Amino acid sequence: MSELMVKAEGVHKSFGRLEVLKGIDLEVRRGEVMCILGPSGSGKSTFLRCINHLEKINAGRLSVDGELVGYREKGGKLYELNEREVARERAEIGMVFQHFNLFPHMTALENVTLAPIQVKDVPRSDARNRGQQLLQRVGLGDKLATYPVALSGGQQQRVAIARSLAMEPKLMLFDEPTSALDPELVGEVLDVMRQLARDGMTMIVVTHEIGFAREVADAVVFMDDGVVVESGPPAEVLGAPRHERTRAFLSKVL
Amino acid sequence: MATSKLTEERPTGRPDEIKAVPVRHPGRWIAAAIVLVIAASIARTIISGAGSKTVPNSGFQWHVVGQYLFDSRVLHGVVVTIYVTALAMVIGIVLGVIAAIMRLSPNPIVSGASWLYIWFFRGTPLLVQIIFWYNLQALFPTISLGIPFGPALIHTHANTVITTLVAGLLALGLNEGAYMSEIVRAGIISVDEGQSQAAQALGMSRLQIMRLIVLPQAMRVIIPPTGNETISMLKNTSLLSVISLGELLFAAQTIYDVNYKVIPLLIVVSIWYLVMTSVLYVGQYFIERHYGRGFSRAQRATMRERWLSIGSKQQ
């Protein structure tokens, strides 16, 4: 077990000729909560998607729990992982999306139990018990048989969090989890995330919720134009930003 | 302030229910009357046009229709039509799913092969394809199955393998596969990309994602046009009468070739096609309802509810 959960060194990512990440260096320790802030188009979501290999990086090194993401190193040479091996890496990393992406043709409980049954071969009854517990934990014990369409945005996002937790991930990625929610529903999702942080989950959260970052994060990263502009404890980055770009951004969102 | 004054002046309690004279729709009544008059005159022609005693084989001859409706040869034709339709649709759907997935493959050779298949079978008339398959033994008198460019394992005459039924099923199935692949492809594309990404993030394999996430959602888009295709297929089986396959139309033809009662027997045939397509409508309704689950808060109104609501004010 490595003390570092995520380690990024000079991570570059381009879409065609557009360079979105221009050398990202950062470290997330086990049990730590990191919030990534920044204007839209700054590359923060892309970086998050690189961590579970939904996007392939073009240069640099990115590892999770001491293992390279998407590659294996042998004798100083990089070998691409095959589909199975990539899936195995992904199964240990939970991801929560801005638009929830629940499976609409399945009930809340079926959404939560699908991956454990299919990917980890958990017996159906065990998966159901565990799924019920998880949905109760996010406050949806009475919505087991409800289809996503009949749930509010906040409830859908909480099911999505439970769905990720069902795989017992060692790292959770949140991609603007509250940006698509009505203002009065943001609190219930942040509450669940706050509880998760308290239970010791390692989390990387791309968010615009400055209050949440200040309260929950161990480290805050400010990204702009594909680079990390400033990082450190929330009191420093949010309370006394050193960089002009950070100050300008914070004055707009606060 | 103006707003506070308004609040003060508003009377307490709920205002009276609106009682207004509804808008009249004279146009609707006129249109309905015209349609009814035309329908009545058509019905009169059909019923009274039973044929004259002096001119043989004139008119609809309803008693002949009744006589042949349950004739054993006709019933046998109905059975053949049903199983040819079912088998050809199964072949078509399987080929369609395979061709659609191939078409979406990143491998250009694989997607190109699928494109070529669709281009050929959509671009030539079905009737030509049917006659072509039927005459295949003229092109290849013998058929060998084995390792490509290697030894043949099975070696036989085309005539014994390509029977009328096989030729008919090949023609209908291959043609249907080309159309179905476009329907399936449209269904797959209609599923939001976020669905695959969420499934990928959970560690599911490509095959699992296709089978458990994408295809079940694509079905909602695939089912209605597939119902249309099945109804088309049911009727297209009648084209197989040109290669003397004993389906419903061919059964009727063998009867009227002898007794010349063409019109009544075509009516018999039409009645059976209408009965079969009506059964398909009912089946489609239930399949659509199954795959539509989770996509709307309330299930769509049932047929009965819609008829009842015609009389209500909201219509």
C-alpha cells in the first residue's frame, strides 16, 4: 500500500491540436479530500477523466495507488494495458458525473447492484443487501424500487454515489456533482459527500462550491488554462490567494 | 406601494369556478358527416355487390369467401406464412444486430464490410433477390463447405441444399438484415454517451456495456420500426409465390387457377393478412410498454382511456 493515492507528474492531454492539460503535477494522499477549482475550460474535468483512463494522456506519468494508469512498465518500456486490465483498474475507482448518468431502465437498487454482480461476481442476494444498506446510508431507503425518472436531481445524484460506493472503491472522483442541481437540492448531495469524507474516503472533487471546499477539503487546487496555478490548504488558497488569477476567479464566484 | 395595495384589495377566499360558454366546432361536425356518408356508400357497394346471376364471377361473391375462408389449403398457407415470417425476421434481426455493431466498429475493414452488405441488399429489389437465390444452382451447381482456400469438408449439389424454402428464407432474411441494421444502429446511437462512460467507470467490459446498458435502452427506439418491418415481412412473404413456395397467396392461387374465383379468394387472403397484422399490433403494444419502463413518470394512457377521453372537455 502506497501512502500516495494519486500522483501526477507533467500530465499533458491534447484533443487534436487543442492542448487541454499543459503539465499537471499534483499528489493526493490516502484519506485526503482534494477540491479542484477553476473556470470552465480550465481542464479540471479532463484531468479527472484521465485518472480513471476515460481519457488517455499524451505525456507525463499518472499513477493511482502506486500503479500507472492505463500502462504497465517493464524494463524501462511502457506497455498499454488491454481492455480487461483497464476495466480492473477502473473498478477500484468510483466516479460521479455532473449529469448523474444513472441507468434509466433500472430501478435505484438495480443501478446499485449491477456492477458488483456483473464485475465482481458478488452473489445476487449479498449485492441486494449491501445495495439496500448503501441506499439507506444516502437517505434513500424508501426508493429502492423507484426508477430514476421519478427521482429528483438530488436523489438521482445520491443513487449515483451509492452506485459507485457499491464497488468499494479506494478513490472517489466527483465531476461537478452539484452543478446540474436546483439550488435547494445541492445541500443533500454535499451532506452525503461530507459524511463520506468523514469516513476517511480519498476524494477528488471538481466543484464550484467554495463553501464545501473550505469546510471539507484538505487541499485545494486552482487550475486555469491547463495548468495548476496555485495549490495548498483551503485557508491559504481560498483565504489568502497569492496569485492574481486565483483572486480574480474567487472574486467572481464568492 | 402599488404591490401592497393590490394585496389588500384582493378578496379573501377562493374565487368562483370559471363558467364560460365553450367554443363551438361546427367544422368537426361537417367533416364527420362527410366521412360517414362516404363510408356508408362504400359499405353498400361491398355488401350489395354480391354479383349478378347472369354474369358469372362478377362482384364479391361473399358466399364463396365464406366457403374458402377455412379451407384446409388456405389454412396451411396461413401456417407457412407465419413460420416463414418468423424465421426470416429472426435471421434479419440477428444479421441486423451484427451488421450494426460491425458498422460502428473502429476497424475500417469491418465497418466497410457492413456498409457494403447494406448497400447491396438495400439497393436491389427484393423480388430480384428472391428469384436470384431460387436460381442459385444455375450459378453454382455444387456447394462446398470447408476451410477457405483449403480442403472442403462438405460437398453437395446446390439443388439439394437450396430448396424453395431455403432460397425464400435466405432472400427475405438477408434483405431484412440490411434494413434492420440501420434501425439497430439508430437505436444504439440514440443512447447517451454518458451511459457507456458511467458503465466503463464501474469497470464493465465493452460486451457487458452493450448487452446490459446500451441495447436495452436502444430497444425503445428499435421496437416501433421493427414492428413495421415485421408487418412488411408478413406481407412480403407473398412474393415467394413466384418461386412456388406454398404460403398464403400461393395457396389461393392454386385454388383460383382451377375454379377462376379470383376476387373471392383474394378477399380470403386479405382477411387472413388483416387478422395476422392485427395480432402483431397487439404484440407490439405490449413489447413497447415493456421497454418503455423507466422513461416516463406515468405509463402512456391505455387505448381504453384514450377512447373514454374523447368525450371529455380537455380534448
